[in-house]
Amino acid sequence: MHRYVSMILLMGILLLGGVLTAQDATEDPTPIAVPDVVGLTIPEAAAALNAAGFNLGEEIIQPPEGGEVPTQSEIVAQSVEPGTTAEPGSAVDVTVIRTNNMLLIYDDNDITMVNQSGARLDLTTVTFSSENTRFNANRWGNTALDAADCTQLWSVGRGSPKSVDECGAIQRWLTTNDRNEHFWTAANTTGTFTVVQAGVVRADCPTATTPGEIVSCELFMATGGTTEVTEFLYLAYTSDALLVHNISDALWMPLDGITIISNRGTSTPLVVSATRFDETITVGQVSRLAPGQCIYYTSASAAGADTLEDCTELGRITLGTDGPFFWDVGFDIEGVTGQPTATCPPAVEGRLTLCIVPR
């Protein structure tokens, strides 16, 4: 979807009991059984592991063997056998069969990304960074990169894109004079740059250090129907509480980089520092919610109340007052996908309001 949509559903306040809190599973230090996540997608596995009291560890990519056709997002092995006991809060690595489907070709002046996946790549959740640099892929001006096409970035002035044999077409190219965006060049003192998609590190690639030398880096990115990311941001709120809820069955809901702008003119990240939460978060990632997970903001008088909808609560923040809060006066949302700012309406006393912002 290319434009935001806000949906308001006015209904009686729904307060459901029996909410499973991911933190509850880690309060007892006694070793607990690891669940079976083989056959699940990565987001599904994260939800199952978090609910049991564990963290999703490293995603290990295993190339397909022989004529094997990879299911790009399905887990085929886990580092701790199902039923084995482990310390609460520990990480379980998972293995997925995947083939590299993106190619980065670059020298000290320019970098080209080639989509070899056969499907469209969503650019809105892709970033490139090093210790000193960062580039958001939506800076190219496109929300998606078509199959066989390329995007190109230059660190020097250029009047037209450079022809690259691997490209069907240069879909978008850009010159940036901002050295803080030259992630692939020798200005990067770490020697490598990192490619991240929806919060997942997809590759660590070497920087171009020798003038004129062509460097390449192959990697996997989820594309087409395997993007693993929801097509929306979902918020539910009343006058004294706000719920950020991933209602999907099998997808991540990324929250990193999303900004709330109150109608009073104040601006704040949707996900604040981990130190602001009422309790230490030991499992899960509040920057990207797995299926069924949520984070919760409540007024002082609503402290301890059940969440507005049935969900696995990763953490909550009890605010020091009884409002008014940013959702009481209405607010804008920026950074969901790089799309135009979305507007959510004010809360209505005694009602539940939903604001759903498509990506």
C-alpha cells in the first residue's frame, strides 16, 4: 500500500484476562525445557522461544544441497534439542536453508545492489551501516526494487548511472555528498559494513579500500512473499492506555525508527529506551515484535491492569501521571515505511480506538 490508512473502531473497552507475559517465564532461574521450533518461520520461532523464556539466537544460513528446493523462511535445525533444559533467557540458534539472492558490486566511488531473487525487494526496512556511517535504502526514493533491477549510490558527482552487466535496469541512482552515508568506502575505519533487513543482520561485507578495485558481496534478503514483515503498524488505545500489538500469525512487526508526533508539537520514539520499562526485558525485542507480542503504556491509575487485547506482553511502561497523553489529543506517526506522515485520532473516553497504518 502506498498511502496510509487510519481505521477507528469504536467499541466497548475490551479487557481480557489470562495474558501470557514473556517475562513471567524467566522469573524462575531453574532450567526449563526448550520448545521445538523446527518447521516454523523465524518470527514464529521467536514468539515460541520468547513465550517459553528463551531468546532467538543467531540465524545460521545453510545452502541447499543437490536438487533441494529451499523453503526460504523455514527452520530446519536448532542449536538446543527440543525438550532439553536450558537456563531461562539463554539464546537458541536456528538454521534455515537459504540461497544468496542479492549482489553488491562496488569500488571506492560507487556501489550497486542487484536484485537476483526473482521477486520484489522491499527497501523500506533495509539499512547499510558501519561504526561511522548509515544509509537507509528508502533514500533511493523507491519503496521496492524489482527483480533483476538495480539501485546505485555514488560518493562522487555523477551525471548518469554507471552501466553494470548484472543489471536489467538501474531503477534508481543517487549521489550523496554526506560522508556519513559512504558506508562502503575507505572512510569506514572498521573494514566492514553491515546490511540489516527489518532488524536482522543479513551480511557483513568488506569495504572498498583500494582505488579502482571492484569488490563484491553476496547475501540473502527476504523478498516477495517471504518478506517476514507485517504490512502495517497496529495501535490500540483508550484514554489511559496504549497497546502496540503485532496481531499477525507469522510476521515481524518492526518498530525501530518510528516517531510519534503529538498534536502538542512534542516528538518521541514509539519505542523508548529499555531502561524506561517497568521491569528488565530479558526475552524478546521491543524494536521488532514477533507474532502475538505487544508492549503496553498505561497511566498511573491503570498500573497492573490487563492489556487492552489478548497478547504476549514483552514489557510495559507505567507513566507517572493520569494524562493527558499524546494519544488523548491525537498524534502523527513518521517512519513506518518512509511513506507520508500518518494521523491517528484522539482517544475517546470509554471506547477502544484502533489506528492501523499500512507500510
